[in-house]
Amino acid sequence: MKNWLLVLAGISAFSAVRADSAPGTALPKAPTVSVSSPNQVLTVEVTESDGFPVYRVLRFGKPVIGYSHLGFVLKDAGKLAYQLHVVAPTEAPHGVDETWEQPWGERRYIRNHYSEQTVRLTEPKGLRRELEVIVRVYDDGIGFRYAFPDQPQLHDVVIADELTEFNIVDPATAWWMPWGESHDTELVYQRTALSELSTSHTPLTLRTKDHVHIEIHEAALVDFAGFYVQRIDEQHLRAHLVPASEGWAARRTAPFKTPWRMIAITDSAGALYESNLELNLNDPNVLGDVSWIQPGKFLGIWWEMFHEDWTWASGPKHGATTEHAKRYIDFAAKHHFRGLLIEGWNVGWDSEWAGDGSSFSFTEAYPDFDLPAIAAYARAKGVHIIGHHETGGDISNYEAQMGSAFDLYQSLGIDAVKTGYVADADQIHHKAVLGANRTEWHDSQYMANHYLTVVKEAAKRHIMIDSHEPIKDTGLRRTYPNWLAREGSRGQEYNAFGVPVNPPEHETNLVFTRMLGGPMDFTPGIFDLKHIRPCCSVPTTLMKQLALYVVLYSPVTMAADRIQAYEARPDAFKFIEDVPTDWSETHVINAEVGDYVTIVRKDRHTDNWYLGSITDENGRLLPISLGFLEPGRHYRAEIYRDGAKAHWDQNPYDYVIESRDVTSTEKLELRLAPGGGEAIRFVAEPIAKQH
Ligand code: NOJ
Ligand code: CA
């Protein structure tokens, strides 16, 4: 495509913008504002090139992100970019170094250590508009957000698109999922050269030839359109805002700030996963006392529907009956599960609901499901029902009933709700604008507001939310800790849909892509791995299903299979019964994106540690040291490992469960079968009983 900039600026000036990796390349003449991270690892420079504001990012002095444009296209008001000049700041960057505590999470304490500078951009001629870029630089990544000051000529800000670019300097491999396709965020991840990427959702994960790992994403997506990236040429990416049905992308009244554009930059896959950049860029908790928010594991009247034993719809195979619910509550109570999800309980499932949720009632139960009686039965047994609101994408129908639906659940002591938005990527529909039928993308500004409204309405009633078909996770759990988890990628359910089933490398991709955004309700723990409907099998060993409880973090984690599957293998089920969902520490022991990963986490409430290790279709021998354990202390390692003949396809049930005494000085060799995994529970011996 012919770029008008190229024509105006001439080839040499153009390459000064794009190809800054060569030493001695002519630098732009405008002021350069430079902000470095606390330990001088990363530096962000903001300057101008060919009349455009640009930024770049250097790691140890070497450009990782080359000069890249900043700015916007406004609706009917031109670009807010060209001839926007950098004003040299009068004050030096300021630093912050603080530690905050998470109410729940992968770790208890998070250090927030950065340098920040606000850079003013002004138009000296014409409309004389102003824009600010707030830049924060950490040792493991950077964030910047735009601030629109209030100004008479730019008060009602109608944004057509964004011009932010990400110009990756070194040749890189990309793990990505195209934006805008059917099934949207629920596609198989691609691994290609970055130069072959078309469009991509974020988080987008890159690894350069020198093993620098990069995540491009956003933080605190509030009252704004989400962005995806498009490759313009070579390794040069540009942000696009998701369009709204009204002919623009985002509309706000100044003054306001956009979400953060963030780029995590580390020297390993493990450090990328361990980065707290996204959470640190979000605002602190606004809900006050959140002691009512309780992580936990849950079972569900759910996988039977995927097997087609039961149905969501009413009729002879209806799943959500009083009788089935009592059976599941009994099983949940016996095995100490906090929650039980019940889907298909409410009127509306008999219609063609996917993409048309207009028939759903969120307060009326089917006649064979006695909601108050079930809630009372569960309460008496210490089990918490997880409610379900599938909208089919009809937001007007849902919003009209949302208040009374949450009131009903609250009155029955139901403190968690799974929501659903099954509709094609741009087929969320509502009548909010002049009563006309409108359709929106799941990641539009309209939907960013909708998802957060649901979370806020739920919080008022002390209800936790797990959103399926959600907007992407941008770390809002910090600000609204009742937003526990989301789906937002290809979950275990695709191993029953089979279009196709998830490849054996799927979960090793997820950890370094989708999971960088935040907790995912993946629904691990399938024990009946073969013959899920005639089409499908789960392409993992049984032990990998256990390892996923440690590897794929979520404060609410399902044991997704049917009761009979767990009753048939109580030895392996023991690990699911034991594993917690809330942690005080998390460390990645070894990892390569898309190939393998070993994660250890310490239970928030005991001294016990848990290890999960998974591999793709290749078997692996992974030596590890137990140095993460408390020195001098003895632990009983309960090991759940692939057997010698285990293989995800031919022999997924070959496994060994064994125990041994270990200390922090020991080494273990994990032997993962093709498509396999290993899970270990390290039970800390009481101090008095130390050998
Ligand atoms: C898709 C969700 O991912 C799944 O968990 C749910 O059961 C169905 N929609 C029905 O709501
Ligand atoms: Ca889904």
C-alpha cells in the first residue's frame, strides 16, 4: 500500500522513523523526552519525526521498539497526530516504589516500582489542540496512556481510530489470534514469524531472535474501545480501535484518559508470565471491604450437556432438575467443593438462543427446578450455588432484568454468577440507541461499559462474576476484585465441540498469551478423555489435566467432568480435592512459549507448595531444583506423574502416584510424556515433627 507519509517525507526521512536500529541513523531534531526505569533497564523516548509525535523503547540502550507513531484520527476533525509537537517538560520524571496486597491472586504482595513522566503535545497552528501522553517505565515493561485535557475545540471527543504503532526492531516469532473472525477469541493460536501476522487480538506475544520476550496489550480498559493490532509492513504493527455501531470507535467528554497501552519486555518466557505490569497499571480496589469475595473450586451441571446426556433445554433429558442438583450438591459437600454451577435452570433455553437471547428470563426457573429449595439445600450442606446468566448476546433483554436477577440470587444467598455472551464476534445486539436494533463487537466501548456495569451491579449485592465470551482481561480485577475470572479464549469445551479439538500445545500457548491478561475459566479436570460424543477426545494425558490446576491460574476453578468420572478414579481425583485456588507466591521454574512450562505456587493458607508442569506434543525430561521450598524443612511430595508408556493419544491413562520425603536442597527430574504433565503437592511437615 502506498503511504502518503512516504511521498511527503521522502525515503530517507521515512527510514529515520522506521529503521532506527542502525547506529548513526539521523535523529529527529525535536526535543527528546527520555524516561528510564528504576534500574535503567528500559528507556522510553518521546520525540517527533516528520511532523508526527513518536516514541521508542530501548532495553539496555538497544532499541526493542523502534520509532512508532502516537495519536488518533478524530471523527470529522482530522488527525490528532500530524503537527502535534512535543513540549519539553519542565519537571524531571517522578518515581514510585510501593508494595500493595492483593485480596486474592497468584501472589499476595506486588511491588509497583516505576518512573513516570507526562509529555505535552500541542498543535502550534490551526485548531491548536493539546494531547498528553503519560509514560510509565518499569524494569520489565512500559505503559503509556493518552490524556485529553478539556478544551473548547475538543470537548466532545469522537474518535474514529487510533494511530499508535509498535515497530518491532529485531526479527521475532509471534503467537497470535486474528481479530474479527467468527468465534472471535476462541480460535487456535498461530505461531508464525511476526512478518506473517495479519491482525491480532491482544495480548500478543513476541519473541525476538535474541530471546527478548514482548507482550503487547492494554491495561484498565474502561469506557473506551478495545484495540487490536494490524501489521502494516515488515514487523511494523498499528493499533486499531474496535468500531462502534454508530460510525466511530470511542466517544468521551474531555477531560479523560484512555486505557494504558502496555508493552512488557523481559528476557525469558517465565519473566513475561511473572510480570505484574498489567495489574500495576490498574487503579487500586474501589470496593472497600472485599472479605466477602471467596475463591474456590466448583463442580457443575455442565459437562453432561457436552456429552449430550443432558440438555440445557427443558424436556426428558433436562439437566438442571431439582434431583440432579441435589445429587451434585451431595457430591460437592462430600468432597469439600465450595461451588456448584447450574446451567439451564431458567426459561429461555428452548429457543435458538445462541445469538438471540431475547427469550431468556433471568428470574423464572423451569418447573422441574425448585430454585429456593435447591439454594436452601446447598446452604445447609455448605455448598454455594453458582448462578448462570446466558444472554445469547441480547444485552437489552439482560440489562432490563439484571437488577431483579441479581436481587433474586442475593436473596437466596447465591454469591457468584457465571455470565455468557454467545453471539458471533460483532453480533452483540441492543436497542440502547433510539430504540433501534444495533449490533456491537464484544470488545467495543459499548460492551466495555456493559461488562463493567454487570460487575458493579453484582458488587452492590456482594456477588462475584465469572464472564464467558467476555471482553479481554486488562487487569480490572485489581479495581473490582469481584471480577474473578473470564473465559475469553478457547476453553476445554472445544475438546467436546471438535472444530477442531484443542491441539496438544494449546495450554502451553495459553499460559503465555491469554493468561497474561488474567485468570481464565478454562474448566480443567476432564477424566473421561475419550469419546466425548462420537467426534472428540481430549488430547492430553490424565496427569496433564491435574497439572492444569496449577498451571492455568484462576481463583474459581472447575472440576469439569461428570461425577462418575471422578468416582472411577479417586486416586487421581485426590489432587483436585487438595489443590487450592488462592496463592501467596508464584514462580515459573522453566518455560518456552508454546512448548512447555513448570510453575510452582504456594498456598495462601498453609505452608504447602504445588507444582504443575505441562508439555506440548513432545515428551520432555525437565530437571528442576526444589530451592523454592523453605530451607531446612521437610515436605512430603505427593507426585502424580505420567507412566513410562503414557501418551496423549495412545495411552493417556498410564500414570503413577507416589510419595517421597524431600527438602529444598534436592533435585527432581520431571519426565513428561508427549501431551503429558505432572502435578506435585508438597505437604510441609509440622515444624515440631521435623526429622
Ligand atoms: C459457552 C460457555 O463457554 C459455556 O461454558 C456455557 O456452558 C455455554 N456457553 C452456555 O452458556
Ligand atoms: Ca465459550
